[in-house]
Amino acid sequence: MSTTPRLASSVEGKGQNIRTVMGHSPKVREAFDGMYATLWSKGEAPVDVKELIRLRNARVTGCGL
């Protein structure tokens, strides 16, 4: 999986990242934010476990480097 967005940033002067790329479609951004909030606030896994998974995934994919 690539961590380099294929679309340009929707915010002038800002680099490409998930937030600035999703700015091209407010509906997509709203749907993603709703899904992400549900992911963190619901489910069987405790939040600290979810955070460890998020950090490991970022490390494995090179996200944030």
C-alpha cells in the first residue's frame, strides 16, 4: 500500500495528506470522519489496543516518514 497520495492537496500551500486530499469531496470527508469516529468509540477492542494497532500500521507502511 502506498502512503503517497495520488491526488493533489485541496489546500493551497499544504502538502498532500489524507485530510487535504479528502478536501476535494466534503461528502467523502464527512463519511470518513463518521466511520473513523465509530471505529474509535465502538467495538470490542479497548482504545489503547486500537492505538497500538494504529501505531504499528503506521510504522509498517512507512506512514509519517
